Amino acid sequence: MLRGATIINVLGIRRDESTARAHAPDWKRDTRYAANGNAHGTRMMLWHPIANWAADEVFSAHDCLGIPLHEAYTCYASSRLSCRFCVLQSSADARASASAPANRDAFVHLCGIEAESTFSFQPSRWLADTAPGLLPADLRTRIAEAKIDAQHRREAEAAMPGGLRYVKGWPPRLPTMAEADLIAKARAPILARHQLANHFPTARAVRARFADLLALRRAA
């Protein structure tokens, strides 16, 4: 719709919000959706007009201009307004969000994903622990089981050869037969827990799969 135009995206980020935003510029070019030299001549920029404001200045501006605050602040005592549930939010803000009736379905849905996946919403914190009283009894039971399964999964993963676990650029090399056997044994209970087919159940099958992936990397 705006090909060939100069598009200014105005964002309300502030430098005192976090260490990640501490060095935010007043503005910068945005080449994610309009690369330099694109055929249409479209240009985009990000503008941060309140980058140097403090939080109390933001609330003062709302008061002075008569702009009503979001209910996250006025009704649920959140420290900040962001996603309903965020992997970066504090426990207090997660509880505040869960207490909002409009967020209840999303809360139950995300806790259901925790129960199904055996992975907590945050690296060291289960969202279900934020407000367990809001969860159906059967989901609380599933969460308890998921926590046990998560511990078993971590133990199985720990048994895998460290240098062959997934990282960017994986796989790094072909495993030995002994290493492939460890991988096959670690994968089996995890796949069984999630009722997924085990296409590489033996050390030989695992090693062959690594060989195929390495060949694909070389051919790319």
C-alpha cells in the first residue's frame, strides 16, 4: 500500500525500561521490511520520541493530557503493560494478568501447553504456578505430571553427548556408535511421552541420520 513512500514507525520505548533499551537511538533506519536500494524506493525508519523519558514523566503526561490509563494499571496493579503473558514478565505481573477475567482463557490455554509439552513457560518458572487456583482440577493434575516428566526429560537429555546436542549449525560431526546409542536411548522415552513415532530407534539408524544431515549440509 505504501510502496515508494517514507514510512515512520513511532514506538514508545524508553531507555530506562531495561538494559537492552538503554542505548536505544532517537531514531534509526528500519531495513527489515524495506531493504536499502529496494526496487520501489520505499524507506522506513523507527522513531522513539520519548526514549529519554522516565516512567513518572509518562504517567504525568497521561494525567496532564487527560489520557486514561490502561486497566492493567488501574484495576490489576501491573507494573507495566505488555503481552497478556510474557516470557520476560515478573511473577507479580503474571499473577495480575491472570486475575483479569478477559485473560482467563489465554492463561488456561498456555498452561495446557505447559502440561502437554513438559516445558515451562519461562526457563525457571511454570506459568501454572502463577495462579493454580484458576486452573481446572484435571489441568493441575496434568501439570504435576508434566513437571515429573520434565525432570525425566532433562535427565535423558543430560545423558546425550554434550558436543552433539542441537546448536546453530548442527550437526557438527558424525557420532561414534557408542554416542549414537546414547542418543537413541535418550530419545526413546521422550518420543514415547509425546506419542511421536521413533524413526531412528537404534544407534545405527541415528548414525545414518547424522550422515544424511551432514551430506545435506555439504551439498547446500
